[in-house]
Amino acid sequence: MRALPALLTAALLAAVGSAAPAGAVTGDTWPVPTHATITIRGHGYGHGHGMSQYGAEGAAREGLGYRQIVQFYYPGTDWGVAKGRVSVLITADTSDDLVVAARPGLTVRDTAGGDRVELPRNGATRWMVAVGSDGVNRVSYRTQRWHRWKELRGQGEFYAAGDPVTLVTPTGERAYRGRLRVGVTSSGERVTVNDLALDNYLKGVVPLEIPASWHADAVRAQAVAARTYAAYERRHPRSSAYQICDTGSCQVYGGYDAEYPASNQAVDATAHQVLLSGGDPAFTQFGSSSGGWTAAGSVSYLPAQADPYDGWSGNPVHSWSTRVSDATLEQAWPAVGDLRRITVTGRDGHGDWGGRVGSVVLSGTGGRVTVSGDTFRSVLGLRSTWVTLRVR
């Protein structure tokens, strides 16, 4: 989930272009000659729902405070408070065991009950919780080799009294605040879960979603949007073992090692602040760039609206272009055969060219294939669905 100034009439017109009625069906058709080159021009980067991160920076450069920024992108929401903890799936740890680096103050807790037990300083470099062939979870430590230390009735959880704990994964090491534990999903999969305070979690999210060096109010707006999104996900957990993931499918989270002083300051400056809808955390989607017009989402506070802040001079994806060959489309959709025609049959009706593409028909010697705008974008690696074509 990722990441700018002017509420002037001229800038607004430049950003949105001409608009067709919402849901308009267009007749955009391009004949495709043999060995054609297709130039795809587009606006924005991402799905377009909610806050544009480049737009947030642009708005902050125009003098808007973070509260004004988020209220522009999520109109109709109310301010509220969210505290407590959040549990995060750590996708980098693909092994069944949980291994952490030894450190002073490291403790282990049996999740089936019991107090935390401080681990001895016995020369160990690693501590591990793993399940044996007999189905019993055990804590082991490594010196020159692995040694069994303690059996557990449940799963194991490592903690270091508030200090970061370094997780050892098949691809490297990364430190995390809070607790690291083994979680077991409803399907029986063993996963690694980071359980920590919501605002501490945000410190590992914000600098990966927006540059920490950007205007303080843009980074603070990102902190509010990301905190609200996490609070929403917490109420709609992804699994019985965790509430949210650490990738762009949720929002990117890198733990303690990803933190940056300026973004930590933004989290602290907005501590616990979230947006509410109907008393519950709002579904605050966000993306890199709206291209000058946001896209309607699944809820009323994610409307399609002109975004006059996205088109500032530092936004490289407000407008963009790329080229592909007709062969690229023929390889992606072989049922078309020799591609002869591309027709956009639906757009959302907002901005240049009639807005974001809803559907595309590819016609050729083999037949016709209809694909959604999202599929067209995904298969061709486009930045957004707000595109038009030139075929030569």
C-alpha cells in the first residue's frame, strides 16, 4: 500500500482534464497493423483509492496540515483513537521453526500458560522453538551445535523486555520490537508472528510507505492513514494466528530495522489518532499517485474526486508512458491469434480520455478476448488502469 500542492483552478483543470459521465462506455478503438508498436500513456500509480501519497506531499507543500490532508482524501470520516496491540505475519520466515539471536534479557514464554523465563547466558548464539517428530515443541540453543533446553506445552514466544529481538530467517536477519512467537493457522501451518504495540508497529511501516524525508505533514498524514488501516485490519483479521501481513497486500512492514527518526517523529506526533466511520476504524486505502483524480472505492469515504495536489513537479508518475509490441499482447492472450483491434469498452468517466479503464476487448484472427482493466494493467505491468493508446 504506497506513496503530493495547489488548490488553484488552473492546476485543477490541468490535473483532471475533460470528464465524461461516471460509468461512461467509450468507443476507443485502435486498429492494429502487423508488427505494431503500442504506446501506452497513463496517469497515476496504483489503484487510485483514497490518499495519493504524492498528493499528500503536494498538499503539504501548499500549506495543508496533516489533518486537512487526510480529511480531503477521506471525506466524511471522524477523528478517533486506537491503541492496543497488533499481530503481524512475518512472511520472510518461511521455515517451521522460530530462531532468534541471543541477547541479554531475552525471555521465552509457553503460550499454553506460565510466566516468562529468562534464558541463561550460556554461550548460545541462537535460540530456537521447533516442533519435533513426536509433536512436542521444544526450546533449543546453539553453541557449536544445537542443544535441547526445555519442552513446551504450547508454542513459544520470545521477548526482551521492550528491546528489539533479532529474527533469523532463511534469507537473513531482521530486528523487531515486541514479541516474536510461533503461530498456527486454522490449516495447521506454522508461521512467525510479531506481536507489538500499534504505534510501534507503525514505526516500521511509515518509512517503507512514504519517504521519511518528505514534508512532515505528508509523513504525518501517512501515519494516520496507515494506523487507521491497521486498526481496520485488526477488526477484520487475516487469520486466526495473526491480524495483518507485512507485505503490500496489507501494508509494508519492516520492523525495527526499517525505522527512521523523521518517520518515528511523525508517528509520535499523531499518536493513536485514527479516522472512524460509524464509530469503527475506516478502510483507509492509499496509493502512490492518483494521477489527478481518485478512484471510487467500496465505501462512501473513498469517492472519485478531482485531486489538485497530485500533479506537483516532483511527481514522476502523475503522467507516464511506455511501449509494448503487438506480439506482447498476442503472447499474453494467445486465443486472440494475430491481434487486429484493441477496443476500450468501459471507463469510469473521470478525467482525461474518460478516466480509468474498466474493460478491454482484444480482437484478432483467433477471436475476441475481453479482459478487465485491472487484468490488462497487471499482465502488461502498467502503473495504473488510467490509460490511452497510440498504435503504429
